[in-house]
Amino acid sequence: MTQENLEELYDMIDDVGTAMLVTENNAELRSRPMTGKLHRDTGEIWFLTETASEKIREISKDGTANLTYACPEKETYISISGSAKTIRNQDKIDDLWGPWAEAWLQCEKDDQKVSAICFKPEIAEYWSSPSSTIVQSWELAKAKITDEKPDLGENKTVKIA
């Protein structure tokens, strides 16, 4: 892993914004959209949620989690495996709080129904293709003619922990 790959990953996470948080519930995987805040200094991604939510119960049983980000328009896809834990820390909640949180959670930021989730990434894999659809079509056509693999972008794995 290079610092450049890590920065590229962080830029893509910031650009996409919303992830699907995947947790386990009795051997069944559950996914839900979450908008988080990436802390580049630690690599942690933080989310606000309701203390009584199902995801909090799932995380307390098994902290193994996955985040997936996708932006088909930009050909950006990210999968991050790691662990999650719930924290009831007012300083962290204050840091994450905004008008969208108040509207979504329907309470004030110091309400006991608000908790934070800290996701600690361990390994990430990402795919990106900065090329347009026309360039990608050309690469596929060229590959068919030359029997060479098309250049459709990057696929990298970044070990974080």
C-alpha cells in the first residue's frame, strides 16, 4: 500500500459520500445507506444513528462490518471490510451533527436516542475508471481485435490496519 493509493481511496470515499453499511443479523447480512464522515488521520469513518436501531444491536453482537460505496456515473466502486462499534460520546456526536441529522433523527443532538458508530477499516478494494463510455467502448473493441486485455481503469487493494 502506498500513501498515494490511500489518498486516492479517501478522495473517492469523500466524493461518493453515502455508503451501504453491511452488518450481520443471525447469519443474514443486512445493508442500509449511511452518510458518514471520514477522518483521514485515523482512517475511521463515523456515522450518527438512533441508539435503539437494529444496526446497533447487530454491531453489539458482532462488530464485523463492511462499507460499500458506488457511483456508476463516475465508474467508482469501493468495498471496505473492518469493524464497527457504537459510542455514546457527546463530543463525537457534536462533531457529526448538522441540520440533516436533526431532520432525520427528529431530536436535539444531546438526546439519549443519538449514538455514533465508529467504523475502523482493515482492508479496502476499489475500482475506478476515469474514462468516458466512449473510451471504454473503444478499449473493448480494441481488445477484441488485438486479443489483449482492455484498459478499463484501476483495481487496487489497500491494507489499512
